[in-house]
Amino acid sequence: MTTLRALLADVTEGARTLPWARQRPWRPETHVGYEGGMPTLDLHDLNIKWGLRALEVLDEVALESGELRVVTGRGRHTGGVSRLRQAVSGKLGALAEQRGWRVYPDGPGALRVVLDASRVARRPPSLMMVFFVVALSAGLYATWPPLAVVPVLAALVLWWRG
């Protein structure tokens, strides 16, 4: 993470010139870190120019996890439409096409960038998925007991394949 923070020095300097920098300063110490075990680059408090410049360093950094979460925000300061998200999504899409990356939505104000799928950590199934499988199995067990094992096996296979 130190390398990513060091590479963002010019973005930090540029962010100081933004009109809102006194109230909402952008600094790598506060906007680059780990969230949910995933390296995270938070572009809140940057304009489009500096947000796109922050993405340019992704080529220069080798992340151990093989993936990165890029937070753009939902567009609260621009009437509900995140122009930063639109610009970042377009730039990441172009970079992904050139470099073989994959970009996925990660909630309403973030994108997940898979730089190297072979190094992405496996995540356990969500609590909601576990609840769904248990409820489905219980319902099937009530009607025909041998069928109850099917959703459990299907969920295990899907989780195993990642």
C-alpha cells in the first residue's frame, strides 16, 4: 500500500488546488487503504481530472491481492449522478480492454477491478447465501427429504469454483 500511496504524490498536490480542499482534503493516508480485506482507492474529494490521474498509477503498482476497489461515490454533490463514476468507469473499461483486467460494480458507489484473477483471494459465502440455502433445503426436506441435499451440493460446487 505504501507504493500506491507514494505513486499518488502528484494527485495529492493537484487535489490541494481544488476549491473544496480545505473542507475535504484528499490525502493517500485517508483515501488509500484496505476495506473488507481488499486494497481500496477512494476517489471521493477529487474532481474528474485528478480521479482519472489516480487511475494511471494502477499500471505501476503490483498488488498482492490481484484486485482493487475503486470508490467513486454516488454523486451526492452533483444531483445524484456521479460524473466521476461515469468517467472512472469509462477509463477503467478502456484500461481493462487493453490489459485484460475485469471491472465489476461493487455497490452503488464503487467498482471492483480484477488485475490478476489468479491472485484474487477466495471469499466465504455471504450470510444471505447461507440463509437462502438452509431455507431452501428445509423447505425441500419437508416435501421430499432426498431432494433437500441438492441446493446444498449446488451451493458448495458454485462456491468451490469461485
